[in-house]
Amino acid sequence: MIIKTLALSLILFGSVGLASADYNDGMRYFEQQEYRQALQQFRDAARRGDPDAQYMLGRLNAAGNGTTQDFVQAHKWYNLAASRGHRDAAEARDSLAERMTPSQVARAQQAARDWQPEGAQATPQSRPDIDTLSDREAVAEIQRELNRLGYDAGPTDGAMGERTRNAIRQYQVEMGMDRDGRASDYLLRRLRQTEKEDVTIPSESQLAPSSRVVLQDNFSDGNYHRNPSWTVLSGDFEVDGNGLRSIVETPETTDRESRGLSSDRPEEIGLAVLGMILEQRGNAREGEQTTRVEPAQIYINAPVDNAFRMELELASRQQPGTLALGLFQGNRPNGTGYRLVYSAGSQPGLSLIRLISGSAEIVARHDGSLDLEDGRFHSMVWSRDQNGQMQVHVDGRRLLSVQDNRLRDTFQGFVMANQGGDYTLRRIRLEE
């Protein structure tokens, strides 16, 4: 009776469960260094939720005793044991994580989330009301949601450490948010609205511990001539209270021009949109009248690695219009590189163009319209990792995702070309 009461009390208070016969047999085999037999006994007990057995499975998998060494499985079992109150499991898990890659940790956390005790039925977890949470409870909820999505936020202890901050930053990068690494009610709401299929688990190349800012300008000094120094190639630019502004009158268009960009004719995009960049015109149909628009172009030298992250804040004030933003290679701002083309009032609303040797090719496009002419500034985040995977987010929405490895060299700088419209660049940040 005493033993039964003690066991019931331990279960009710979420403490370590009473050791099962399988666990006791497993420990006997373990002490005799008969690791395969110990492994089987611990597995049987761990399937029923015994935290002591789960901890021992973690030890066996971490050391490769009785089985192939497997850090992912070891981390999973340590994590499960820790969640059930085992006093040594959390420390063992965190120590092991230091020897693992971020992708291994993410896989282990996902395996722990997917695991269920033998015979258990999946039940949805209740989520407490955000407005009722204390600061520490809110951090714990953020950690729980980050772990659910595959980011390594560490234990859900409500402690805001560097591990949790890094996981927040990785999520913010993926979702196109400002990367401040801070816990907030807004962040928690976004996390709860995010499903696993909406995110890409960051690759190891994306989880580099440091970055270098190569360009940052918010034009708060009232000019673009110094700190840093921009160079105008054509047209007019000015700095007002909102940032760097360019206005190019949009001419009356022919039927062909009024159709906007043809998403299935890259040569038209290369000519109609990027003619000012490629410094060429042609392929006009007989009898068709076009009006040459003198673009406004400006660039800045900012050498950056092949893997980069660019943050922009941009306002557009009229339709139709076309603005190209991008990075160039070599010493010709109008030459080889990538251009992100926003077409106000047209479809596709956003296109990613690759320029090589005077030719333009679409590598990705957002087929819907993208109407930014609402009197507000909009955030754009464009990233590229070392594997050539590029993503573009606008106001936190991922609109483009593509892998392209044609351009492998480093980039020399940033160029902006207004083909028609009224645009203001309020802020730019470029880092590698």
C-alpha cells in the first residue's frame, strides 16, 4: 500500500516514475556491460514513458554502447527524460547539443515532439492566453513554439539565453521580420500562426554565428553624397525627410506596354524592364510606337560575399511603374548580377532576374500583383545562402524562393534603377 501511494504521488506531481521491472533488468545488464540486452530492456520501459529508462537510452546512444552511436536519438531520449523530470537529463542533453550540428539538434527535437508513450492518443495542447502570461511564461511559450517549428530554442524554462535569442533570429530571418532576437507578444502570435510547412529549417550555412555589415544607410544625414557615398548614373535623386527619393514620369503606353510584363517571355522583361540596365533596345514589332523613358539610376560600391542578406524599406506612390533593385558583379553597375524587379500595377508584381553577358532571364516570379501604393513604407528582405538558395519576403510574407548557382563570384555593390514611378528608399542594410 505504501509503495502504491508513493507511485501515485509521483505521477500526480509529474516526478520521476517508479522504476519498472524492465528498467531494473536493464540496469543489471548495463552494470554487467551487456549493452545490447540492456538496450532492449530500456526500450521496453521507455516506450511506456519511464524517464529513467529514457535517460539510459540517451546514454547508450550517445556512447554507442550496444548500438551505433547516434547523437540525434540520444538527444531525443535525454529531452524526453528531462520533460518528465529526470534530474540529470537536461544537463546531459545540453552538453550533447554542443557536439551536434544545428540540423541534428532540430531533427532530434522534432523526433521528441513526434514521440508518444505506448498506447497514448494524440491530444491537442492547450495554449494559454497571451495577455495572461508573465514575462517568463511568455518566453517559455516562445521557446515551446520555436521548438515545435524545428528551431533550437533549448529547454522551455522561460530563461532568455543566447540559445533562445539565436532561435528567434533564425525564425525572424525565415519570416522576413526585423532580426532583433527579442521576445514579444507579437512574436508569439506570429509563431502560433506559423505551421511547420511554412518554414524551412535553416541550413547549417545559414546558422553562421556572425555576420558582417557591408552597407547601412537610412539617409538621416540629409544627403547621399557621403557616409556612405552613392553615385548617380542618370536621372535625378534627392533626400527628403523620408529617405532617398526618385521620380520618373511614366509615359503614355501602347497596347503592348500597357499589358505589363509577360511572365512567359523573358526577352520582353529584359528589354522592357531592364533595357536601361542592359543598355539596349530592340525586338519592337513593326508599326509599334514606344516612348523612351530616361531611367533614374544610382549605385554604391559595397563588396559583399556570394551569400548575403539585404533589408530594405521602400514606398511606392503611383501606378504603373517599374523599379529594379539588385547586386552587380565586376565594375559595371549595369552588368552581370541579380535584379529584383517590382512592377506596380502589373503582373507578375515581383520578379527575380539574372543578368549575364547582356541577357536577362527570370529565375523566379510572384505571379500575383503586388500593390504597395498605400501611402506606407514596406519591408523587403532578400537573402541568399552559400548553396544559392534565395528567398524574398515582403512585409513578412515569403513571395519568392528559388535556388540559383549561376552567379558564384562575389558582388561589388548595390544598384537601384527607376524606370517609371515615384519611389522612396528609406533604409537599406546589406550584410554577408
